[in-house]
Amino acid sequence: MSDARGNRVGDKIALVTGAAMGLGRAIALRLAEEGATLVLADVDASGLAETERQIKSRGWPATAVIADVTEEAPVKALFAAALAAHGKLDILVNDVGGGTSGHVWEAKVEDWDHVIRLNLRSAFLCTREAAAHMRARRSGRIINLSSGAREGTPWTAYYIGNSAYSAAKAGIHGFTRGVALELAESGVTVNAVAPGPIETERTGPGFRQIEQLEYGPIRATPLRRIGVPADVANAVLYLASDEANYITGVTLAVAGGR
Ligand SMILES: NC(=O)c1ccc[n+]([C@@H]2O[C@H](COP(=O)([O-])OP(=O)(O)OC[C@H]3O[C@@H](n4cnc5c(N)ncnc54)[C@H](O)[C@@H]3O)[C@@H](O)[C@H]2O)c1
């Protein structure tokens, strides 16, 4: 028995990376709720199986593919599997990202490289596969996850430091602009969403812990609340839908006015 389902991305095939938890899971569920058939990618097999279960339990189609999207071979295999199963790909959401490098004066080179790789190399590798296919079809949507951190984040800077993450998420903005221009004449749009502080399993406890300090995330957010995953998922859905046909190269802040 399938739940009532919207149609804002009906008949679309959508691939979401980082779909095992957090924003990736929320984005996958929201796209499924509006008619998309999901290909879910992550390195976390059990989280991925849970996202797949949540979608399928409502009678909607989804397949899970375990893939490290920072490596070329698994990314090629992931896209080959998606295209073999569905014959096309309409929407790519590059959600994988995160990581911490620490304060710059003591940051380790390997931590810096890890953060850049997790956020930027993953987006490049997945976008390269999607772009070749979407360009040939003259249709498609690519949505990247940037962050409010692309301009620096006060509480992160003060308490843990993470300039590699800021650099990577600013890089996502530039990557989005560049690829949007490259693909514009093929009718493929490329945009980014830049969340502010969003409560997930991973981030929630940390946000609560620092709220009483001088640079608490709620006090630094004009709308005076931490965002919820649905805030981000709705923005991604909008950019993936036909409602956003004339929007490309944009980084949309979903950050409560930050
Ligand atoms: N949560 C926030 O407050 C927030 C704010 C701004 C931006 N973002 C961005 O949104 C995205 C999602 O954030 P989140 O908080 O949901 O992250 P998260 O850490 O909760 O989830 C990330 C997912 O990516 C997966 N993953 C990690 N490395 C991978 C790899 N190499 N290959 C495949 N999968 C891998 C993890 O297993 C996990 O399921 C990230 O790009 C993050 O930088 C999040």
C-alpha cells in the first residue's frame, strides 16, 4: 500500500550521496515523497539500508549502493549501476561532506586534505559522471551542498576551528558557478544549497553544548532557531523541480538569515 504521494519530481530518477543519515536521508525521503525514484549512495551500509527501508515501507522505489564517493572507481560503478537500472538520471544531489581540520595553527596536513577531499573531490567525481550523461540528454539537475561556513562560522572558528571546511564549502560555490556555466547550453541546471546550523543526529548535541557560550548558533541566527533537515530538503526539492527551470549557478542560503 503506498502513502499519498506528491508529484513535484514525478518520473524523475534521483541519486543522493550521503543518504545514510542526516540531511542526505531527509533529502532522499523528501524527493521520494514527491514522486522520484531514488538511488541512495553512502559508505555506511546499515544507515543506507535504513533509509531504503523508510522509503520502501511507504511503497516507493529506492535502491541502495554502497560507494565511497571520494574514489574514482566506486563513483564510476555507482553511476553505471544507476544508469543500468533506470536508463537515465535526472537529479544528482551531492550531499557528502563535513569533516574537521581544527585551529589553523595546529591543523594536520592529513586532516586538511581529508576535508577538501570529502567535500570537493566527491562533488567533482559525481558531477563528472552525471554531467556527461545529462549533457547528452540535454536535461538534468545537479544540486550541491555548500554551507554558511563558505563565509566562515563564528562559533566553529572560536571553539574548534575549521578553515578547511570553510574553504571547501566556498569551493563548492565556485564549482557550482563554473559547472552551471559549462552545462547551461545543454539545458542542465547546477545549483547549491548553503545550510546554516541544522539539527541532525551528528550536529544536534554539539549545537546545544555551545549555545550558552558567547557565540551560540541560535544567538548568531536572526530567525533564532536551529534549522531542521526538512528546511534543507524543501530547498533541494524546489531546485530539483520544474519550478526552478530558470535558476542556475545559484547558492541558496537556508540559514535563518545568517
Ligand atoms: N548539518 C548541518 O548543520 C550542515 C550545515 C551546513 C552544511 N551541511 C552540509 O550538508 C551535508 C550533509 O550534512 P549532514 O550534517 O547531514 O552530514 P552527516 O555527517 O550527518 O552525513 C554525511 C553522510 O555522508 C556519508 N559519507 C561520509 N563519507 C562518505 C564517502 N566517502 N562516501 C560516501 N558517503 C560518505 C556518511 O556515512 C553520512 O551518512 C554535508 O555536505 C555538510 O557539509 C550540513
